[in-house]
Amino acid sequence: MKVLEYISVPEAAKKCGISERRVQKLCEENRIPGIAKLLVADTKGCRETR
């Protein structure tokens, strides 16, 4: 079984040397292989993360 590893948008931006907004746009355009969109529940409801 393959273990999936996730990183946040800010982590990806820092790692790639681009803005968080650019990472978000690349994800929206399916230009990052293996990307998964997650919904993370917190105490204030749900928020969207990548």
C-alpha cells in the first residue's frame, strides 16, 4: 500500500519559490500532477485546503 504525503499550499509555495496564490491557480488548472483537494474540518465549520 502506498502512503500518501500531503503538504499545505503555503508549504508548496515556499518549496517551489512561488506565491500561495500561484500554487492555488496551478491546482485549479490541474497543472500539478497528483494534486488532491481536501476539505478539512475545524471548530468553525469546514474550510477548503489543498
